[in-house]
Amino acid sequence: MERSMNMPEPEKMDKRRLESTNIINALRRGTVPAGGLPRIAVGLDVEEGVIGKQLDYVAQGGGDLKFIRGDYGSGKTFLVARALEIACDKGFVTAHVVISASAPLYKLKALYQQICANLRTKDDDHALKTIVDNWLFAIEERLISVSGTGTEDAVLEAATEREIEAALRSISEVNTALAATIRTYYRANNAGDFQLAQAALGWLAAEPNIGRDFKQKAGIRGDIDDSIAFVFLRGLVAIIHGAGYGGLAIAVDEMETTQGLQRNQRERGYHTLVQLIDALDRGEMPRCYFLFTGTPALYDGSRGIRSVPPLYDRISVMQTDSYRNPRQPQITLSKFDTGKLELVALKVIDVYSQAYREVDRERISHRFIHAMIKKITTRFGGRVDVIPRIFLKEFIDVLDKCELYDKYNPWDAYEFDTDHLKGELKKEEEAVMVVEF
């Protein structure tokens, strides 16, 4: 149905207001916003600067990593999201993977699958196809402009296939399947066989159940397994760089789940990290950046990294005074406190004002924010570090009511009741909640 000529066009949001609305919507749902994180970040300037410098080094052909340690409520999730945002702004492809029972640290194929499934660029969330297409297009463009190759299909296709082989030669010396898969994908697209092209991408991403028919057409045997997952990751990074990106930044979250595995599985996972660190230091994984997160128990507990001395030696930190050095292998995050949470609340007010209208600072005063934090922490054993997510959800609700109702007075109306939180509290929040009888 066509819009009436007399109907007004929907109001167009400017970029800043759209970002502000996205931030508020995420906080309202208790999640980390997808963008605009610097606008609500508090106390992470030094850490962000260190990560940014590492990424600059990686973009020049280096390889690096960082381990982040912190208890629940210290902001690990936020810093990871911010690090990936910095990487994206610097032209990196990013991937955020989570260690779990289905994707444990010692199963490299499962981690590789997660990386491929979660590749993101500034414009695409599931970006594997876009990356491969951009790489092949860049090869064709270079051949046409530099080598004088004609645009005839057969000539250009043959020349492009030679370039694919040349670009992946170092990988093919170990395993020829990557080049064969990309070549099959390229031919299938040119022939309009999009089912075969999709199968090629699926095999490259280590997806299960890619049929024998594809492997026969590609001239390859077997599948990507733990023994060659790192080789294919190196090849993927080479393709990413060839497609015009700075490199690949990978966040590996919730590493502490490794402690719950059997000893042999646990130690295999930790030895995987040793191999990765050594490969980065030898220059064998250029343009690749890893960010690992875990609780203090992961680093210092009897079932943690300390149980494998070669790994502990590589990532342990020197701490002889109160000045933490985030340039060391680990970034140690301190717990959230009232001062930090108040600063976040003030920043959220500024964001909210740009998403909707100016917040009434008389009703939402600094004094009210302080009182609201105290009211919530009282129900959680005085633990400020476990309430930021809950506080921000509650705070957005108060801001909404002030914006919607001129007569709403939070000083009189706001009460914190945990009944509506049942079923959504995280285990760390439930563990310290004070039960009222």
C-alpha cells in the first residue's frame, strides 16, 4: 500500500542518536551494547591503549596475544567487546568464541569452527563469504590492472587460479586442501553452481556433514581436524589480509571452564596455548591477535594454568607494587566499586539524553544515583561488583519513567524488589543475594 502524500515521513535519526538508542536498548535488556562502548567505559583507558598498540603491531605483520583476568563483575566482557570494537575500527576482522563443553580448549577443530562461524567485519556479521569474495575480486582486479590480463573469462580464471595457488603455497606445503577448496569455490561461482560454492565454504568452515560429492569434485580427502586446524587458521588469516583487512582478532572467552575437564583433557588444552604462544613468537601466525579471558582461579588454581609450568612461565606476571602493568602477558582487572558505577550512570544519562530528550537532573540527581546503588547492593550483600548489569537495567527503567511521566518522582516511587528478577539472575548474582523472610 502506497504512503499517502499527506502522511509525514518517519523521523530520521542521525547517526549519534541511533547509536545512543542502540546503547540504551542493550542496557535495558542487560547486555553489552554492540557499539559506542567508549561512551560508557570507565577506568579502562590504559588497558585500551595497550591493546590498541598491540593491534597496530599485528597489522604490520606481527602476531600477539593478551590474557585478561578478573572476577565476576570486573568488566571482562565489556573489555573484550571494547577490544573487538577497537580491532574493527582498525580494519580487522574479528571473532568472539566461547570455551564450552561442546567447544573445549583442547579441540582445535571446534575452536576453528567457532571462529569461522563468528567472523565479523564492520559491515557483516557472518563474513566468511564476503571475505573470500573480496580476496578473489582483489586478485582479479590486480591481474587486470597490473599484469595486463584480459577480461576474457577463461584467461582470467586460469590466471586467478594460479594466483590462488601462489598465495597459499606455504599452506599447501603442509596441506593442499585449502587451495583446492578455494579453487573449487571460485570455479563454482563462475559456473553459476551456487550449491557447490556453498559446500566449498561449508567445508572451509569445518562444518559437519559436507558430502562426499563435494570432496570428489574438489579433489580432496578427509575433513579439517585437530591436527590441521591451526594450518587452516593461518590460511584463513592470509586470505583475510589479501582481502584488504588488517588481520584477524580473536577473543576466546570463559577459559575457566577448562578447569572442570579431566586432567588429560585439561592439560592438552593448556599445552595448546603453549604451542600457540610459541608459534606467535616465532612469527608463524602473522596478523593474528588472540585475547583470552578467565577468572583468577584459572591462572592460580590447582586445576588452572599453574598446573602446567611451561604455560605458567610464559604468561605469569611480575607484581611488586600497586602499579599494574597491562603490557605484561596478563591484564588484571579490579572489581567494580561505587565510584565507578556512579560514573557509568552519569555517562548513561548523557547517552539517554541524546537518545530521547534531556534527562531531568533534579529528579535523577547524583545523590539519587548514590542512594539507588546503595538500595540495590543491600540486597546483594553489599557487593557492588555483582550488580552493574542489574543496576543499569533498573536505572534505565527509572530514566524511562521520568521521560514518560512528568509526575513520576523516583525518590518516592522507586523500590528495589527482586521478585521480577527471578529466573534471570546469573549464578554469581544469586550466590550473594540476601533472602528476605
